Amino acid sequence: MPRFLTVAFVLITAVSRAQTSPLLSRGYAVIPEPRQVKLEPIDFDFPAGWSVQRGQGVGENSVAIEELRSRLRAPGSKVVQLEISPGSVNAGPAQDRDSAAIAEQAYRLELSPSRVRIIADADTGLFYGVETLLQLANRGTLPAGEITDWPDLRMRQIYWDDAHHLERLPELKRALRQAAFFKINGFAIKLEGHFEYHSAPAVVEPYALSPAELQELTDYGLRYHVQLIPYLDGPAHIAFILKHPEYAKLRAFPDSNYELCMTNPDSYKLMEGMFGDLLAANKGVQYIYLSTDEPYYSGMADNAQCNETNRAKELGSNGRVLAEFITKVGSYLHDRGRTVVIWGEFPLKPSDIGALPPWIINGETYGPDFDSIYRAHGIRQMIYTSTEGEEKLFPDYFIVPPPRNLHAERGGEPRVAGAVRQIQADSARRNSDLIGLFVAGWADMGLHPETFWLGYATIPATGWNPTGPDPRELMSEFYPLFYGRAAAENMDRIYQLMSYQAQLWNDTWDGVDSTARKPIWGYSEGIYKPPRPAHDQAIPLPGAPGVSDLAYDGNWSRENARRLDVAETAVAGNDELLGLLYAAERAADSNRYNLEVFISIAQLCRQNLRMIEAFGQIDRSLSQAQSAAQKNDHADAVAAVDRALDAARRIRDERNTALRGAVDTWYKSWLPRTEEANGRRFLHELDDVKDHLPDRTVDMSYLVYRELLLPMDDWYTRVQSARNEYARAHDLPAREEPLNWKALN
């Protein structure tokens, strides 16, 4: 058995097996699952006829009061009493050793038909008690009994990736509010060029948050006990900076815009300036991310503008060069009152950890050999996991069964199940001084973050209660809380079909070397010499008929029989999916926009399947043309070729319709992706190391980018030319109309 699985078994046993929720067994959904629940066999109506009573320690402007009053209908004589009394809640054991931080979030809920009492040690716990009450009330009743609740880890953070798009300000507020509802208290936001840096104006993109808007967003989050945490990469992952001519001199390697030179003093001026701009517009927040993610080439530069190799020799390792960078930039942030979170990974080795300052937090665990050393050095850690990695269109909440795939088995666990088990089983529970967890939703492939909420809600819940419900049970609790009870009935099937459709959207194409973008300069284990092609997706096109006789090999359908079978089966699934989505959209009490996004994705998937089917139809039409020509049925032969040409035009039109639907829907929450606006221009220069799909285009056409690469105009021209040559030879009219495959209107 692999070592990870062995460790997982031992640790899950130590945490204890998840039990069926006593609340869910009574029909109540709560995320996270409370730690201690004692129920009586009585349910009573709520919220009609109830009023709020402010008890000791609760201010009139308390967000808990505001939240509760906004949900009560027809206030009456029955009372919800809110109280704050330090030391009033007996929080039980927690992984986080800071009992004061845990107590601040603890609460007790006393539920009876005549009075509900929420008592907490602090404002945060009181707010969480109200959120639990409102989740319970989702079904219109409450159970009698008592709930005592506290978190296992103080920080439960999600990552919001706005590197490739930017939400409108009200949408970002809505996301913060949604996070608070599920007791998520950290919202790490990666803006890249979507912030108006005073110190680095060249990197600011056409649409960007102003400092005033970022502070407004920060203050909004803090009101709901969510810290909006800036996330800035360095020294790697900063092509958005180093692609600009103004900063090319700061590159570690002149021919790569991926990584910063860590021995250039001007590099630190850049980082301090940009971080300083973020700090000034993010007052009131404790944490900040100095994202040292994937600094592959630390200590390797040895050229005219950057020499890190000598510094690596002086310090003793490449990892120590990175540790020096962390210390310098981190000290700037630490001196300004921030708790600095990094990614303590390669090229750091266990022997390099002692060079790091003990006041940082490592945002990931890295296995027993590392974690115990971090702990010994006084560095606290967080468990890292994700709800999205490199999937396209939709996260892998379910995995397509292997027999339904065209290519090799996808592998891996479904996102929620895998992440929950990771949190429960991480060896860091024994070896680290844990402070929280971080749930990433990477947007490298251009997904809409509305697709991430299932993972964002359920995975951090395990950081609150590691012995909570099974992952599938957690998912079932999410649906009524997020969409309302009426829309929840078929939601599990919707998420399954969405996962399958997105995976098949990807799987029905073949991987090829890219000729459309510049080659990749390097990878995790070194520098490519010479650079290697990036990867694209392609699909074989039907052939073209002979010029004089419309001769056609007719092999496409036979050679792509499996592709056609997969598409045919998936179309039936898409039919079911769209039917369920439209019904859920009508029934949903909340988050209807989320379902609009899902519908737009389902339509993109459908267009792909219809295109594959259309290629099969083209193949049959061209075979019919050949057969008719052999029988001297000249008009029928030309008509059959016309059907093939018309099918190509329908593919283009259906693609454009699906793309317009997605753009119209996504731009309800996103600001436009555009080359120029607000007096600023976007410099479209690709990353030399990372190939992120949204970077391929300035606008939203990345959603159909692979189709735009198909040589359909050439194919169409050859087919039309053969058709016209044959038609003229038999006194039939010519056809002269271009396809304009890349036209998106």
C-alpha cells in the first residue's frame, strides 16, 4: 500500500469516523456541521412570529442583529435573545492550540418553542450562531435542543482568482457575504493587474479596482467577519509585471518573464511599492500573502543582468536565496503589522527552513520531513487543498466512468471527497502547528468562480469540524442552503452531469503540440534548451472531395467511431442536464445567477458535441456526393456537397451563439476583458513558462479558442472549389461564399 494511504488510514482513525448528522437525519442542513448537538423530539415554526432581543454585550450596530432582523417575518411575542459574555461557551478540543482564538468564534444555541437564545464569547461567535440559526430555519422550522459549536482551526480561507478577469464590485461583495454564510473567514484575492498600483502604473489593466474600492470591499468583508487578504506573487508567476518593457531589466533571465531577479535591489523596491499600495487600501486586515508559489529557478540565474548562482554559493543553497527573498520582503510586511503567509516549497529543503523568520506562516503542509522542522522553528502552517486545479469549464466534483471516455482514464478523486479526506488525514495533524486551511479555486483555465461554490462551502467545513458528515452528505446539505429547498431535489444529478459534460468537452479532443503560441521556456525541474512547444487541442477534420469527380475516401466516421459514440451518449446527458437546469432555475429561491452560468457552460458543451456530430454528417454527405457522382446524378452530387458546406456554416453559427450566451451571462458579474478602456491598454504578451488558457486571447474567445485554431477556412475553400469545378463541368451554378471561420459575429 502506498505510504500516503497508510498514513491516511491511521489519521482518519485518530480523528474518528464521520457520523451521519443528527440534524440532517431530522431534515436540517447546516454547513459546517456543529460540533455538539443535543436534540429533543420537537420541531417548532420559525421565523414568523419571532422578534430579536438584544442582551448583554451586544451593540445596537452588531451585524448579528442586522442579519437576524433582515430574515425575520411578521415579528411577534416569541424572542430570539442574543448575548455576549466572555467565558460563557465551553469550547471543546481543537487542533489549533490557541484556545482564545477558538473561543472567539464559539457559540451556544438554545432552542425552544418559546425562546431561542444565542450566547457567545465575542461578536464573531455571535454572528456564527446567527448563521447557524438561519441555516436551520431554511426549512421553516427549528428543532428543540441545544447546540454548542466551535472551530477546529481558526482560519478557514478560500482563494479568489481574479488574475484573468475582474468581478464587478457588487459581485465581489456578494461573494464575501456568501463566504461568511458558511463561516469562511479568509478571502484571499489575487488581482494581478486588476488593481490600480500607484507605484507600478504600467501593470494596471483597463479595468482595475481603485484603492478606494479595495478598501470599501475590505471594510464590507470585515463587517461580516471575513478578512479580504491581498495575494501577490513573487519572485515567480509575475509575467503580468515582467512582460512590460519597464520591468524587463528585473528578470532573472532576460528571455523569460516568469521570475524576478532576487539579487537586484530594484526588485525589492518593486515588491515593496506594490505591497505598500495594497496595504494602504486594505486597512484593518491581519494577513497578507507573499505568494512564493513555484519559484522553480531560484538561485539559477547567471547572466549579465542577474547573478543568483554566486549568492546561492555564499548562502549554501538555492533554497536559501529564496529564504533571503522571503525574509526581506516579508520583513517589510511584518514591520507594518501584517501576518505574512508564504508557500514554503521547492527549492526550499528541510535544511533551509532555519533561514526563514519564525513569524511567517507556511500556507501549505509538505509532509513529515518538512512539517516537524517548521514546527520546531516556530512556523505555523495551513493545510492546502483545492476545489479546482486545471479542469476546464467545471471542477471535477464527479469523475466520468472510464468506459465513457474517449481517451485514457482521468483518474483522481472527486474534488470534495478528495479534499475532505486530505484535511482529515493530513500527517500535519501530528507533525505541524496548524492554524488553518486554504482552499484554492485556480482560474488558470478561465472557469467562472460560480462553479467553485460547492467546494468553497463544503471543504472548509472540515476545517471547522473534522469529524463532520461524509463528503457526499456535506454536498447534499449544500444544495438546499445555496439554492433553496425547492431547487435542491435534482441538484446532485445536475452537478454530476455538469462534471461529466465538462470532462467530455475536454476528452473529445486530442492533444497536440502548439504552433499558435510561443514555446514554453521552462518547467518545474529546469529550463528547456531549446524551449518546447506548448500544448493545444485538435480534432481531425473530414477530408475534401476530388476536384473532377468528387472522389472521397469516407474514412472519417470509421476512424472516429468512438468519438462519435461518446458524443452521442453525451448529447443525451446534455438534454437531461439542460432540462434539470431550467427547472432548477425556476424553482431556486437564491443564487439563480449561479444556474445561469451553469446553463451557459452546458450550452458550450452542447455546441462541442453538435460539432462532432456535424463532422459525422459532413462525412456522410461527402460520401453521398461521391456515390451520386458515380451514378452521374450531378445535381444530387452537388446538393450533397452543399449539405456538407452548410453544416460547416451551422457549426460556426452555433459556436458563435454559444459564445455570445456565455459572454452575456458572465459579463453580468464580470467587467469586460478588453484591450483598452479607462485610458489604459492591456499588453498582450504571453507567460514564458505557464500556459493559462485565458491568456491566449484578450477577450472571451478563449472559450472557443481551440475551435478557432481548426483550419476550417482552408477545408471549406477546398471543398467549395471541388464542388464548383464539378458543377461547372456539368452546367450547374457555382457557389461563392466564404466561411469566415474566425468571425465571431
